[in-house]
Amino acid sequence: MSLIKSISGIRGTIGGKVNDNLTPLDVVKFASAFGTWLQNNKNKKTSHLLSEEMQEYPVRWFPH
């Protein structure tokens, strides 16, 4: 599975080429971008949804 980027998030296979799959560098880039967005929007009332593979793990809801 190639790296899929959309308005709702990212999804990909671990490993492979940067910007093509979900490599450690890709994870750092997306996490950094998300952290920057959170920092820039810290005074706004927002909600954030973080989830993992839905077949095995529950959704984690973090209201802000």
C-alpha cells in the first residue's frame, strides 16, 4: 500500500521509500506538522481524533 494523504489523515505501509510509504521520516514530518497546527490553533475550541488500526485498537478522543 502506498502512502495515502487526505484531509482526514494519512495511511500507509510501514517502511519503504520516503514519501512513498510510512517511514520514520514521514512519521516525523506529519507529527511535526500536526504539532505546529495544534500550537497555532491553541486558542481556538477544537476537537482532535487520533486512531490506530480500527480492527484491533479503540479510538482515542482528545477534546481540546
